[in-house]
Amino acid sequence: MEGNANLYAFLASGFPQDRSAVAIETPEQTYSWNDIETMSGRLASLLQALSLPPGARVAVQVEKSPTALMLYLATLRAGLVYLPLNTAYRSAEVEYFLTDAEPAMVVCDSKNLEWMEGIAKKAGTPHVYTLDQDGNGSLAVAAASQGDDFQTVQSKPDDLAAILYTSGTTGRSKGAMLSHRNLSSNAQVLKTFWGWRSDDVLLHMLPIFHVHGLFVASHGALLAGAKMIWLPRLNVDQALHYLPQSTVMMGVPTYYVRLLADDRFTRDVCSNMRLFISGSAPLLTETFQAFQTRTGMTILERYGMSETVMLTSNPYDASLGERIGGTVGLPLPGVSVRVVDEQENSLPAGEIGNVQVQGPNVFSGYWRMPEKTREEFTADGWFRTGDVGQFGGANAPDSYLTIVGRSKDLIISGGYNVYPKEIELVIDALPGVDESAVIGVPHPDFGEAVVAVVVPKPGQTLDADRILASLKDSLANFKVPKRVHFADALVRNTMGKVQKNALREQYKDL
Ligand code: MLC
Ligand code: AMP
């Protein structure tokens, strides 16, 4: 019989022989490897008992908890497709995802059950369960009567494992379809490239509804058979408490900015650490250098996306080179990266162009968007990342990639992506608004902050606080502008396009 390409089976091949060892530690409790198998087994039995069709989506919007991770693993084990949703999404946003993905099952926090049930009904989703941060809810009740000895289903490499929604330039989110092969191949490559060891201890503080926390961090520890210290979110006090017992930490740049802002974060606190990894947004060279000065350690910056998982990484193994601040390092083994001009001719090192990628990690396309999928791939199969870069920038060797900007109109705030169009559409629909432009401006904590420039209709006076209050009702909090400014008109170029560069320049100090 052919081997099983199921991602869970692959991850479990790295679990330690001693299944009684601690796999997950939270401030309240520990979970063994055996617990991972039985808890995910019980939930997988429940999913199987529901007789969901192959390829059915399981949409999950819950707070981070060990049980939430088990639900992810159970979905893989049952051969279904995991669809995580940011807990910050409001009902209007969730409605779009459920209507588009038509999941067979939704799991939500019990405080959201009422509106979630209404949306699920509209989307034709038959099963709605609750899972609270403490592990309680109707999911636990339903799973309690199930057996915990579950035979992980056979999956083929190209079977879908997960759909991750990423916002789009048009304001409409797209579901990136990731297969078991995409995720397993990337986990395998990172295991070697970052030197994962079974005696590692990962300090896991990232959310688990995105690539960074769910795949890069969790898969790394699971496949290595390494323990995770599992915290619900970034909390500097808790980080300072747990770092002395940890060996690996991953974070978006804001995590490093916040650690450095605390004088208690010292070389001593890091003495057990072997690796700090940053990604999801550009790490400022100042942060990279301040970290080196404070701790004597060098952050490893890597680059990836929802559609591709990880693409490039600064070296861990010093024989491959140094970690160079301002660069995102070398293409990972098996990943091809090229920088091209507008005609899609490859550019030599030193020249800036569009970054395109290929590899077993690259997704197969956007959920039910064949047109959009075709647009994002070249005829010869390269994925257009929308990032602008060069090989050999920042005084690095020619083999290192540097990201210098984005061709997509994207703001990354604290590691979360915000597409201006989505916010502009909501602002433009408010009474008294003629038009608006949303831009990202430098922010010391979030890297970039969302700012809106709003043009009132002639004769109308608008109130910034009221605009913000309306936006908070329909948009996740990280998308809500930190400031609203009013203008009489938006500066346009000869093509009639709003000149966002001019606006960014005008409002950069705010
Ligand atoms: C929270 N807020 C944010 C925000 N996060 N605003 C802008 N940007 C963000 N990222 C809001 C809060 O709701 C609150 O608003 C106010 O800002 C202050 O909140 P806070 O208490 O300071 O925020 P906190 O809860 O501490 O969260 C900040 C954070 C978090 C940086 C810890 O955003 C975070 O964990 N980010 C990680 C994102 C991530 O995992 N990205 C990976 C994507 S994968 P109010 O109005 O309530 O006061 C990917 C691919 C790859 O990109 O390469 O990895
Ligand atoms: P997402 O769609 O949330 O997966 O975000 C992916 C985007 O984050 C990429 O296309 C990049 O623009 C950005 N990104 C991720 N890692 C880095 C990094 N190390 N440096 C700069 N940008 C990054």
C-alpha cells in the first residue's frame, strides 16, 4: 500500500517514543503526546461520525487554546479541510467567509453563537458547535462520547488540508487552498534548515489562525517532537517568565519591539535560547541591531505568505552564511525564487523587480476563483507574490533576497494584512462621505498603522469619532484606522488614480 500523505501522519512521525512526555505546557496545565493523540482522536471520531463529505470545510473562529490545536489536528486526521478565522473578525466579515466557503461545520466561541448560527443557516452549514478558551462548549460535550483511538484517514499529497483566507486588492478576500504536500514539504524543509531538535522548547505566543502561528510554529515543534509553551497571546510579563525555559521563539516584528521596550528583557533572560525568528512583516534594521546589542543574539528573519508558506530564510547554520539584517535570506531548499521586470524577464542581482516563486510549498489556487488564480500565476507556473525585491541588496551576497516594497496596495500592521480597498469601501458607504483613501504610515509598535483620509460631501461636516465607531461595528479592530483626517479633495495623477505616495508623505509623522 502507498504511504499516507496525511499531514497529521507526517507530523506524528516526529512525536517522541515516550508518549508520556510533556508536549504542551500552559500556565494552568500540561498535555502529553499521548493526550495529543487521544484528544485529536476523539474529535476526529466526532467529525467522522457526522459523515461529512470528503473535502468538507470545517470553519473555526475560536480563542487560542490547546483544544483548538487538537481540533485542527482532528480535522487533518479526518481528511477534512481546516478553515481558521481571525477572532477579530466581526459578523459581517465572517458572513462573507462562510458564504464563500460553504463549510459543513462551524466552531465558534459560545459568546458568538447567536449571530454565528444565523450566518451558518444562510450559508447552509448544518453543524454549529461551540468551543471556549477553557475547552468547554458543545464540541467537548459531543466529543465526550466518542472513542479516542482513531485511525488517521489516508490522504493523497494533493488533497486539500486547509483554506486560508487572505484579503485582496479588490477588497474581496480569497481562500488560498493548501494541500497536505504543501504543508508537509515546508515543515520538513524548515525542520532541517532551522535545526529543530527534540529537546527544543518553543515559546508559542502567536495566534493560530494564520500561517505563522498555526503552520510554521506548531508544525515545527510537533514534527521535532519538541515541547511547546502555549500562551494565548503575546504578553511581555509571561514571555519574560517563560523565555529562560525556552529555546526557540517566533514572532512578528512587534513582538521584538515590545520585548526590547522592557528593561527586564536582558541577555540573562535569553541565556537558554538558541533561536529567535521574525517574519510576516519587515523587521526594521534598528530592531535587528538593538536586539543584537541587548541580547548578544541575532534574530533570524524569514519570508513567506499564506499562499506559499515559507519561501526564504536567513541561515541558522553558520556554514551557510550570516544572518543579515534587512534581508530575508536564501531561498529555502526546493523553493525557487526569481526577481523579474515588468515583461517577466529575470533580473540579475542588484536590480529591483517583482518577486515570483515556485516549489512544492506553493498553493494550487484560490477557492472557487479560477480567474484570479490564473492571474496570479505566469504561463510557466511561477506565482506572483506581489512583493518587490532584489537579490543582493543591503550589502548582502547575491544569494540573499531583500524585500524592498510591495506592488500590491497592502498595509501590514502588527503582522496582520490590511487591504485599503476593503476599508475605503466601508468608509465610502457612510453618510456624508464623498470619497476616502486609506494608507499605511510608519508606527513604532505595529510597524505600519492604518490611517484614513476622508473627503466629506460638499456642505457636510463629519466627525472622526463617529466614523471610527461605525467602522468598529463592521471591521476587525486591527483594520480600523488609528487616525481619520479630513481633506477637501484627494490628489490624483493624470490617470485619475489617487496618489497614495503623496498622502503617505503628508501624513507620515502622525
Ligand atoms: C491589535 N490591534 C491592532 C493590532 N492588534 N491594531 C493594529 N494592528 C494590529 N496588529 C488593536 C487592538 O484591537 C486595540 O484596539 C489596539 O490595537 C491596541 O491593542 P493591543 O492590546 O496593543 O494589541 P495586542 O492584543 O497586544 O495585539 C498586538 C499583537 C497582535 C501585535 C500582539 O496583533 C498579534 O499577535 N499579531 C500577530 C499577527 C500574526 O500572527 N501574523 C501572522 C500572519 S501570517 P482597540 O480599539 O480595542 O483599543 C503571514 C505569513 C508569514 O503574514 O510570513 O508569516
Ligand atoms: P499573508 O498574506 O498574511 O500571508 O502575508 C504575506 C505577506 O507578508 C508577504 O507577501 C509579504 O508582503 C509580507 N511578509 C512576510 N514576511 C515578510 C518579511 N520577513 N519581510 C517583509 N515582508 C514580509
